[in-house]
Amino acid sequence: MREQGVKRLQNFELRSRDEHFIVNRFLYEDLYAAIKNYSKGKVLDIGCGNKPYLSIFKSVSFSYTGCDIAQSSEQCVDVICPATKLPFPDASFDTVFSSQVIEHVEDTPSMISEMSRVLKKEGHAVISAPFAWQLHEEPYDFFRFSKYGLKYVLQQAGFEIIYIKPNGGKWATIMQLQLNVLMSSRKYRSWRSFLIKHLFITLGFIKIYNRLAVWIDRRYFDDILTLNYVVVARKK
């Protein structure tokens, strides 16, 4: 049984002092573009949590429904259900959206099949999934997906891939994961924990680090390694 009222993302505000600024900078930018360009009509958000992207959908759609396996901390979920058994009729939605959820679903093919079932013909699916990230929301963290894996499971369910976009390249990934390792030491009561907190948080070095990571990644982009992928696919 999944825990109810789990604290989840509430908005897509970016702050350079945030330890997840690098990953979110690329993810939000690519999700925003995908939603603006490919979302319309009735939208279903699978794994909606606290609906952080609601404001974007309001500008491109006339109906937005959020479902999740458990109620969120802000009581935002409209329908409680598993992603593998959606309680909606066939061809109910023009757009299906799911961000950073697919890795937490045990049965990936069933989830994708359900997305296809409730989507109208020629409707779009917008999905994001991690490629390089540490364990989170344990023990419900099952998979990581390459662009080839995402392409395969979507095509098997009858989707046509429009594009798969890496969210940042190898430099963003290396620097974000390095920061994750450094910041995780804060939970230990030691001189190292104190020093990291003081240098990166109190003195604001984290702002410089984050901005530098984004600049280096854009200047020397290489997608051999990425943090996440954003996929846009069309139901045939």
C-alpha cells in the first residue's frame, strides 16, 4: 500500500540556490515546450502528485484530470488509481501526460498500454523519465530508461515517436550527481557536513556551481549521458 499524503513537487519555480536547479532547469524547459506544442483538449496527468504543471496546461487545454496511486500532500489528486488500470473509457483524452512516474510503476508495458487505450487516435503522449538518478521514493523505484528503451515500449503499444529529447548532457549530469553526493552528506553530523552547508548554502557557492554547470553543458553539449528524457509520441 502506497503512503498517502506524500510531499511532492508543487510548482516548477527555478531558484539558483536549489540543489536540484541543474536537473530542473533542463527538465522544465523541455516539458514546457512539449506541453505548449503538443497538448490540447482533454488532458490526463498520470501520477499528477500536486499538479505542478497545471498552470501550463490551463493555457492549452479545456479539461485537466489528475490521477495517482495515492493522494498527494496538497490533496490535488482527482482520481486515485494505479497507472496500470485507469478507470476511464477508451479514447477519453486528447493528451496523456506523465512526468517522472514511469520508473515507479512495476509493469511498464501495462502502463503504456493503458495510456494508449484512453488516448484518442492521433492524440499525443508527453512523458518524462530519468536516465541517471539516485534511488528515490524507495522501495517503489524500479527502472531507468534509455532513449532506445522508451522508443521500444512506446512503439510496442502502437505509438509513433515524434521525438525523444535528452534533458541536459554529460556535463549537467556529472555536475548534478556530484552535487547530489555532496549535499547528501548534510544528514551526517560531521565537520564535512558543516563545511559543505556553509560553503554551498550560506555563502551561496551553490549559485555559481549551478549556473556554471548549465553554461558548460550548453557550451560543450554531449548527450552520451543525460539526466532525463522527454518523449512526445502520437497514437496511430
